[in-house]
Amino acid sequence: MRTVEEHQRVVAGLITMRPAMALPLSETLGLVLAADVAAPMSLPVFDNSAMDGYAVLASDIPVGTSAEHPVTLPVAEDIPAGRTDALTLKPGTAHRIMTGAPLPDGATAVVPVELTDAGTDTVEIRGTATEGQHLRRAGEDVTAGTTVLRAGQVITPAALGLAAALGLGELSVRPRQRVLVMSTGTELVSSGTALEPGQIYESNAVMLAAAVRDAGGEVVAAPMAGDDVEEFRAALAAHVGAHKAGVDLIITTGGVSAGAYEVVKDALGGDDQSVEFVKVAMQPGMPQGAGHVGAVPIITLPGNPVSALVSFEVFIRPALRAAMALPRTHRPVRAAVVTEQLTSPHGKRQFRRGVLDAEAGTVTSYGPPASHHLRWLASANCLVEIPEDVAEVDAGATVRVWDLSG
Ligand code: AMP
Ligand code: MG
């Protein structure tokens, strides 16, 4: 049997990083920058007002100006934000000006509207004005040419705001991995269709597609196929072929264990095929497969829903994130004290679903170890990792847990 680490290495070796590419800003949130970004221009772009008020020459407002000793100036211009003509302030006049509007040449201060009578023909100024007050100078935020974002940085809403303010339409990024998720099983039916006896609703493709997106990847399709080898091969080829731009990874579920109708194994496991089917010393998730279909890497996960998602967590998620240069490739691993006795099969790494109380530093296993108990998985917040050589964990012992919220 393969160890967990051995299979992790095989999977990580299959998934390769795509070349950096320029993408429109709207498609880059959460991706990693592939190149430094130098500001193509300065910000602010031009000197402008920081307040709604009046642009003046500070020297026109004598020291001691107040509500009791106001100064009245004629209002020569009205400058809303967006006015594009060049204006000059003549000494002894004021321009009414709004926040973000271009400062007229010659103005040296802005008096906030709250310190005036808000006049439009003349304005009564009721406070002093110091040179430079309430002005935003061109370039005081960003000087053209400065490196403002670094390669390797995750693109946040704020980073996008900055890029947009600099007039950039695209960013060079590590693109998302494009993943085809395919579930197998003749018993599977989509929601919305009434179940015949013996049928169940498909859940792995829905769950794994979400897990791919949650890991930062893109799902190109998440179809299902029955347990017929020819049908499965044809569906796989059709879905890969339908995505001319490319599929970077195929994930299948089901059809890889020891039964009589193991469609994935039967379709891809022959000597002439480049998918290797192995047993990994873990529970759940022992039957695994990995290789290529044509040039596309494929990971074949077991069909039991808990096995499928735990296998995704253990093998695919870290490799997928690494292939997008994303940080936090691995879930945070924490030490926690178990609240009850747990048993685990000797010789296998067990991943139990658990509820971690991070504050108390304790973990309680959640639901039975068998791999069809989806209900418990749905409300667990961690995986409890029990090593291969441990068959019993006493209450009060410390274990490693994978924090699924991290
Ligand atoms: P298999 O690995 O194909 O033998 O499937 C193992 C178990 O998981 C069986 O009970 C299947 O019905 C169930 N199963 C397999 N694939 C799915 C799926 N996509 N959605 C829900 N259950 C599934
Ligand atoms: Mg099956």
C-alpha cells in the first residue's frame, strides 16, 4: 500500500502551473499576481479639493477671520467634480469647488462650506485659511513608476481598486486551474427527477465542484456518467473536447474499488493506459487512481461521498492551490485534546470528521468513521488525523486536526 505522503507527491507531480496570463480585472479576484505592477501614472492625477467648499488664495483671508469678522469674496466660478477646462483663480475672488474637483491655478487653500454662508454670487468666509489646507496634491498617494503591487500578492478588492484607479484594465496573474469533475454510477440521478427504486441523487459532483471553486479553481463542467465503460470513455472525451481552451485536471468519483462494475478502473486501468490504480493506507479513501488521459492529468477518487471529499482535502486541494501559487496550500494543522476515546485501524491513517473548539483546544469526533455519513461531514469543521501506528486514542490525548475553516 502507498503511504498518504507518497500519493500526495504523485498527485502534486501531476498538476502543473499554467503560464502567467493577463486577465481583465473582474476575473482576477483571489488570484496571485504574476508580475510586479508599476504605476503608469500618479495619484491623485491632478491637484484637487479634499472638501466641498471654496478655493481661495490663503493670503486673501486675513488672520483672525471668524463668524464675527467675516470676509466676503465674489464667487467667480463653480467647479463641480468632472469639470475639465483649465481655470485660474484671480486674487480677491473665490471659486466654489466640490470634493475631487480640479483646483484652479493660483488657489492655495480650500475653505470648507461649513465655514461659509454657502453663497453662489458672493461668499461670506467665516474662518481662517492656512496655505495648503484641504488640498490633495497630485502624486501624494502614488508617484508614477512606483511599484504598487508585488508578484506573489493575492489580489484583493483593495488591490483591484488601486489597479482600476491607475487605469489598468488587466493584471498578469497565475490563472485558475480548469477542472472537469465527473461522477460515475448508474444509480445516480440529478435533483429534480423522481427517484426510481435503487436510485440515489448525485452528490459528489456537486460537492467536489464546490470544493474546486473553494480551493480557487474553475469548474469547466461537472457531469455524471453511468457504469458503462464505453459510455464513460465517450463522455470523458466529449467533455474534454468541448473545452477547446483546455482542461488542466480531471477528477472522477466512483468506480475504482474492488466490485464487479468499476467503470473508471475498467475504462482507464488497462496495461496500455496511463492511469495507475493503487491502495493508499488511509481511511476513508483507500482506493485511489492517478495518471493521464491523453495529455490531461486525472485523479480518480472513490465514490463514497466522505471518501471523495476527504481524498480531495488530502491530495487535490494542496496541489491545486500550489499550481495557482496560492498561499495556504495546506489547511492549518492544530493540536487539540480529544474529548473521547477513538479507535482507528492499525496500519492506516485515519481522518475522522470532528468538531474543533479552538478556544478550549478540544476536539470531538463527529459521526461514525464509515464513509457514507455525509450528514456529519456537512457540519464538521475539522478532520482528526490519527497516525497509521495508532489503534486507540484515549480521551485527553492530543491529536492533530486539520482546520477546515482555514
Ligand atoms: P463506488 O465507489 O462507485 O462503488 O461508490 C461507492 C458508494 O458511493 C456507493 O454507495 C455509491 O452509490 C456512492 N456514490 C458513488 N458516486 C456517488 C455520487 N456521485 N453521489 C452520491 N453517491 C455516490
Ligand atoms: Mg459506482
